[in-house]
Amino acid sequence: MPFARPTLGALIRDTQASIAARLPGSDPLLRVSNLNILARLFAGVAHLLFGYLDWIVRQVLPDSADAEYLDRWAAIFGLSRQPAIAAAGSVQIAGTTGATLPAGAVLVRADGAAYVTQAAVTLAAGTGTASVVARASGAAGNAASGATLTLAAAVSGITGVTTVGSAGLTGGADQESDTAYRARLLARLQAPPQGGAASDYQAWALAQPGVTRAWVYPLARGLGTVDVTFTMDNRLPGSIIPASGDVAAVQAALNALRPVTADLLVWAPAGVALNVTISNLATNTAAVQAAIRREVQAQILLDAAPGGTIYRSRLAEAISRATGEQHHVITVPTTDVTAAAGALYVPGTVTFV
């Protein structure tokens, strides 16, 4: 039977009753009594100690430990928290032919996010492409294609406003959350390493920076083969599919961990946008629409898997969770949808009619 921690009020009453029992004729219930003051003092100290014991109990179990002790638990089993990653990509610059944008130039987004050029770029025919990296690590540094960045300090011959290239600024990821880190630790405890089992490959993939979900396909290409695919959900919703560089990094990391006889192939799933159309929305306001879009996006990311099915009922459930939504009709999709082998649904456009 679990121990029920007494409340502060219960501790005060118990202490007062104990004093009254041990000092016949005293009345520790009197408001201005010294004994009443002592009873409250002792109860307060006991309450603090009970709180500390409660905190200790949380730390000695990995499924409830706070961040500091979660890190210690994970370190015992050889795990480390995924670090934050800075977004990177290219921007289009313009200006006078022959002008040079130096390495280290700072570009600033409207919300204050800063990016630094990695190499000097000399304009040819009045244009050029500069590689940039976000100054601060994290998913907030990701930027969509066409976003504008402004030079923090003027550079002779260079137009002050630049445009993010067609590939966007991607790859930025926040430090692994306590929830995700705890899930990896519990998976490690529940499925110990087995020298190259499917669960080992999944654990190795999930330990790589930016990787949030991974799927393993043993014997996919015949005896001795293992295929691994993954997503990076902390990026912009439209760019959770790993780029070639991400795939190469995970392939290299897993090559160093796999059994020497395994034929390992890491690949990126093909992203297929799942568009949703909603009609007869009872409360059709901008705020409700925005809430629905967030819920639908989160549901698709939660349920999507390579070759997996997105159930229409789950989409309806997600829409109903949105703050302010009362009732609706989903007109697209008209039924459950299943992705092709190797393909994975990603959030598309949510349209209201």
C-alpha cells in the first residue's frame, strides 16, 4: 500500500494532540500559546522533510527523475542527451558586381534570430549565394525559403536585404527534451543491447542529433541486411524528412556500431503531404482554424510511419481537441489513407470551406 504523505494541517493537529497528551492540563490549541507556536514549528519542519523525501523518491526512479538526475541515470547506461543543433543553409545576396560579402557577416531575421556567413562571397552579375549558420542552436533558427534576412552592418556594394534560398535554412534542432530522453532511457532498460538486434539499431539511430523517430527493417534486402529510416520532427513541419547529409551522418554513426557482418543501409523516407479539407465548421474563426491546424499537424506527425496508415477517425479526433471547435465535417480525405512502401505522410495544407 503506498504511503500517504500527511498534509501540513494534519501534521499540526497531530503535533498539538501529542503535546496535549504528554503535558496534562496544557492547551496547545490556544492561539497565543507558546505550545501552539511550537506545534506549528515542529509540524512545519516535518512537512519540509516529507517534501524532501518525496523528491528523493522521484530521483531514485528513472521514469520520474528530474532533468539533472535523469542525465545521471542515462549516463550510467551509456546514453547522452542529444545536443541542440544550429540551422544552416544558403541565402541569395545581390548588389554591385565584384562586391564581396565577407565571412563572418551577420544577417538578422525580423524576430532577432542571427545568422553568420561561413565564407566570403564575391558577386558575379550582381548576385551570389552565401552559406550561413544560425548563431544560436535550436529549431527556432530554421527558416522557410523566401524569408528575408537583413545585414546587421552595411557592406559596401551589397544590398542590405537577402533572401533565404529554395532549400530553406534547416537542420536546426532543440536539445533533446526530458520526455524524449526519458523514453530512450526506458527503452534501453526494457530492451538491453543484444549485439545487433532490431531494437539496437533503433536505439543507435535515436541517439543521433536531431533524430526523433526511427524504423528498422531486418532482412529487407536479403540475408544479413538491415535497413534503417528516420525522421527529424523538430524541424519546420515541411522539412522533417532528413536531407542527404543527415542520412550520411546517421549511416556513418551506425556503421561504427553495427556488427561487422551486417549490410546496413540508412535511407530517408519519401515525404507525402497529407492535405485535409474541413467543412461545416461551427465556430469558423481564425483562432479556431489555427488551433485545428496545430492539432492536425501534431496528429499526422504522431501517427505517420513509412508505409503506414493515417486513420480518418484519428484526424477527426484531433480536430475535435482544438480549442473552440464544436463540430465539423472532414471532406478530404474521404477514407483512411495508406502510404506506399518507403513513403511517409507529412502535414500538408488544412483547408476550410
